[in-house]
Amino acid sequence: MGMDLGPVGLWTFHLDLQPVPRAQELVAELEALGYGAIWIPEAMGRDPLVHAALLLEGSQRIVVATGIANIWNRTAMAMSAAHRTLTSTFPERFLLGLGVSHGPMVEGFLGERYERPLTKMQGYLDAMDAAPFMADASKAEPKRVLAALGPKMLRLAAERAAGAHPYFVPVDHTAIARETLGAGPLLCVEQAAVLSTEPDVARAAARAHMAIYLTLPNYTNNLRRLGFGDEDFANGGSDRLVDALVAWGDVDAIAARVRAQQQAGADHVCIQVLGTAPDQVRQAPLEEWRTLAPALGLS
């Protein structure tokens, strides 16, 4: 039996904002609701590998994936050891998502030069694969995916990983990513969503979410390749861009976007539910997660 991500999972930073026992309770409920995987970030919160261990300990079947572990934050040998440790403890339940992060994060917070990210990733994967591991090891093969947007990183994901985890992408990108990856590799696509049928409310929540990403060249360059331009990035994002990146409406509208991503080639869609009010930022959107599950055919 191999790893089973299921067709739909959740991408969330909200578990970082809960005390660990509460985060474990939430993951156990999400597992019961039928979500196949939980994707957790690495930014300025918990260490994602430690956090993954805690969440896996608090659940039975659900896959925990990093979305995305930053290769600049730890040596390849340390990453490999953590990956193998989690795989041996929780066989077929931990998926390591790796990424090159972004220039402002790497240079501004880590003090490293952000140069030749593709070459950096290639060398990092080489070093991971060569790293010794003398501890007890699982028969399960450690699995990884790469954060990939452009064609070169997507091809690397097909060659050196189980597949790709594109983030902040419209459906049009998913079709291109599938063509680039080919038929076999996993394509795990993040999809932001707002459960609101009021256009102004939904788009305001979407723009609040998008603000930081529209300052990062990795994302805007990818969107330019898809036909978006400066006019789409101005003033928080054009309606055209907002609607392409963030699904909004009732549960049927969100489910329709998930189906569109799947029809475009996604094997697994991880939904990131966005709140509509500032006071919701630190509250996990549990009611929305519960409401979406049956609409997505999960429970």
C-alpha cells in the first residue's frame, strides 16, 4: 500500500496558530471529515518537520505534507535525516515538500545570496540522496515533491521527486504543469478559496491574502507567463486576477473550481480556506472545513 493523498486536502497556516494539543485535535477531525492530506507551511512559525511529527502523532491515517520546507533553512543532510525519521515512524504518511523560497526571505531574513535557485535545488537533492542514515529505517521509500512553477523546476520535479506542488496558481497553470510533468508524477495544486457569495467581501478577503505574494517575483513572473501584466498586479490585483487565483462563492462554486483543477491535470487539490474578517485571522476556519467536506464528496 502506497501513500494515499486522496483527491482533496487542506493547505493551512492556522495549525501553527493553535496550541499543539488543539492542532492535533483539529487534524484528527479533518481526518474524520475525509480530507486526504494536510499541508503546513514554513515561514516564521513552527519548524515544519517537528510540527509534522506532532500532527502525525495526533492522527491515524491522514498524510501530513510540508508546503513548503525551505532548503535554505537546513543542510541537506539534516533534511534527509528528518525525512527518513518521519517516514520510518509514519510510513506512507509524510510527504516532504521542498522549495527554494524567495529572494526577500532568503536575503532579508537568512542573509544568504539568492542566486541560481534551480542549481541550488539540484545540488541540494544530490546531497540529500548521498546523505548517510545509519538509524532504523522504514521499508517505505521517503517521498518528496518540489515547489515548482516554471518549466525547468517542473521538469526537475518530474526527474528527481514524486512530483510538484504549485502554489498561487490558476487553472491555466495546472494544464501547463501537467503537460510539462508528463502523465506519471504527482501534481498537488494549492487552491485558495473564500466561502462567500458577496463579490466585494470575497474579493476583499482574496486581496488581503494575495498582497504579500504579489510582491514576490517568483509568483508575478509565473503569472506574466500566463498573460497577466502590470495592470493586473496594481491596486491589490484586478478582478480578473483575483477570480483566477481565488475561488469564491458557495460550496458548489468551490467544488467546481476543485473539479476544474482536477480536469486540468491535478492529482490532488489542497484547498486554502480564507476568512472574510480580520478577527478570523487567528481562528481556524473549522466551520468552513466542515461545510466543504460533503460538497467535495469527502464525507
